[in-house]
Amino acid sequence: MPAVLVAPSILAADFSHLETEIHRAEEAGADWLHLDIMDGHFVDNISFGPAVVATVRKHTRLLLDVHLMIEHPDHYLPRFLEAGANSITVHVEAEAKHDVAQTLAAIRAAGCGVGLTLNPATPFEAVAPYLGTIDLLLIMTVHPGFGGQVFRPEMMDKVRRARQWREANGGKLHIEVDGGIKPETAGTSIENGANILVAGTSIFRAPDYAAAIRELRGE
Ligand code: DX5
Ligand code: ZN
């Protein structure tokens, strides 16, 4: 199984001190930074766009893991690539209003990491046809739109199915979980096959970011 990586979600960071928060997370041992893009249509919230991604890009060399919770991600792809995204994850649901295969191919053609994700209510079968074309499968453990929600343990069935696929197909697929990830739910996710942990609240609301990241890793 690939090494366990921790990707703090800056949605939970203090935006009035974003540069400081980025440096604190990096010094605390973050492996990637997770950037949650919300358009108020695909999800019932609005977060930030390419301009903030470009700002974050200026202050860190960490891999920027951009999670597009938006309609028409294909249309906005060039702007997130230009802003400095290193990996871009799009939603498989029809409500995202794009041709999934075409969008994944466009991300690949741009030399960017390719991610696909599904909501808790979406069956694993929806992503199965694409697994051979992606670098990362993000299994949402909450319904997207807000940080601070409660982890949904029934999503571990999907993590186990992703692990089975990874073990049968070269062992390289990143399996990422996102939503309600804290030390105990991180442990459960790792046990079931996840190797990338997205965490917002459990890191940015912690007094000690390094301790929070270590605890997520189970150290
Ligand atoms: C929710 C986002 C998650 C969220 C995680 O739509 O995709 O990345 O920020 O936040 P926590 O870790 O607080 O559940
Ligand atoms: Zn996310």
C-alpha cells in the first residue's frame, strides 16, 4: 500500500492569516494541501476559486490537491491548471454536468494528477469504469459542502472495494478519504485501504498542528 499522506483542507483554515496557516501546516508535516472549490450549485455552499489557488501556490511547494465540487469542471479546468493545481479531482455525479471521461482525459493531457470522486449516496459502480484512467479516487465520507461534519463509516465498503481494485491492478491507485477525518476515523480508513487523509477541522482547530497530523497517521 502506498505511504499514508495527510492533506490538510484549507477550508478550515483562518483565511485572515492564510499565508501563516499554509506555513504552519507545512512545518507541521503536511504532505499535500487540499483545496475545496465550491460553486453554490453542485454543493450548497460557495468557497473560493482559482485566485485563491494561485495565492496558495505562491506560498508553498506542497502538492496542491484541488477538489472541484462544481458544475462544468471541464470549463474551469484551464484556470485551475494556470493557478498551479498539481492534482485535480472532479465529481462523477451527473449533477456535475460534464463528460467524465473527457474531463479526466483533459486533466491527464495537461500533465496534472487525475482524481475522481463520488458522494456518499453515489454507488461505487459509478466510478468503476474510470479506475484505470485515474491516479486518485476520493471517497467522500461526508456529503460535500461543509467542514466539521460527522464521518460516515458505511463508506468503508467503498474504500475496501477500491483497495481490492488497487491490489488487482498494479497497486498504485491513491485512495483518499475526505470528511470527518480525525484520529479514530483516520485509523479506520487506513485499515480499510485509504492512503490519503484529508482533514480540515481536526488540524486547523487543533492547538498543535504537528501533533494533530501525527495522530492522524497513528504515530
Ligand atoms: C467538504 C470538503 C472536505 C472538508 C473536510 O465538502 O470536501 O474537504 O473540508 O473538512 P473536515 O475535515 O472538517 O470534515
Ligand atoms: Zn474536499
